[in-house]
Amino acid sequence: MEDQLDQFDNLKEKMEEFSKQIHVLMNNKMNSVFRTVQTFKDEMKELNLEHQILIGRLDKLQKEQEGLEIEIQTFKNDTDEARTKFESYQIRKRQLEMQHTALLTESSELDGMLQEKEKKISQYKEKLQSQRQRDQPEVKLYEKLLGMQIDASQVGTLFFKFEHFDDKDMARSCNFTLDVSGERFQVLDSSPVLDKSSETTPLEDILNQGGNLPLFLVSMRDKLISRAR
């Protein structure tokens, strides 16, 4: 009986020892699991933090990318506008160059025309001077016969004055001014006044077309005296 009790006590001790070992083992495993879980939680927390940081960086990068795209588009628009303006300026420059060339050509042609005109005027003045020299004796005679005075003191004009045509008033006079500076002789003014289209122009044609100075002077005198009376 005592042997059985001893065996029971011995078994009990072994069971208690085994229970302790199991308890220690379970505690160790639980602690290990707890540490593992805690480590996992810490790692998850760290990963979440890194994830948040990464999301922040991605968001910042996205904003920078959007800003860069806006800048690129703005630059592209500015470049397109600048290119359009540049092309417009180039077209305008070519137009101005063409106009400049055309104006130079026109100016050259005009210079040629002016030189030709000056040449003709010079030739005409020489012809007029020669005609005056040939007509001088005849003019002197007409000055006396027509009671005419000629004043050539003003450049480009001749002033003709007629007197002694009124027996009742010998002081009366009439006159006209003839422009001799151009290609055509023209009556600038007269006293008394004559009508341009119906009176002076036909008389100018006598001088310009026919070169008949005596007939022109006699006709002008008759017109003026007729108006003066």
C-alpha cells in the first residue's frame, strides 16, 4: 500500500513538474506570439507611416507634374503666339521691303521725269529768249503803236500795261500779267477782269499754238479796252 502511495506521489510530482514545464512552454510561446504580433503591429504601423509619407510624396509629385504640364502648355502657347507674331513680322517685313523697292523705283522714275521736264523747260526758256530777241524790234514798234509798256522785273512773269486808248481820259489804263515760267503761257490776272474759259484761254491758244505774239497782244488789248469802256 505504501508502495502504491509512493508511486502516486511520485507520479503527482512528475505531473506537476510536467504541468509547470507545459505552463512555461505555453508562456514562452504566448510571449513569442505576443512579441511577434507586437513586432508585426509595429512593422504595420511603420509601413502605414511610410505609406502615408509615400502618398504625400506621390501627391506632391502629382501636383508638381500638373504644374509642370501647365508650364509646358503655357510655354507652348507662348511659343505658338511668339511664332505667329514672328511669322507676321516676317510677312510685314517682306511687304515693307517690297514697298521700299517699289518706292525706290517710282522715285527713280520720277527723278527721270523731273529731269526731262527741267530739260524741256530749259529748252523752252532758251527758245523764248531767242524769240524775244527776234521780236524785240517788233515789240518796240507795238509798244509805241499800242501805247503799251512791258515790265519784266518779276521772275517768270511779264506785266503788260496799255494806255492812251481813251481820248477823253488819257490817264486811263488796263493791264494783264502773263506767266512765262511753264510750258504754256497763261494769263494770271487782268484789269479789268476777263473770263478765263471764254476770253483768256482762246487768246492764250493764239500764243501757245500759233506763236503769234503780235496778234495775241492786239487781241488782249481789244478785250481789255472793250471791258474798260
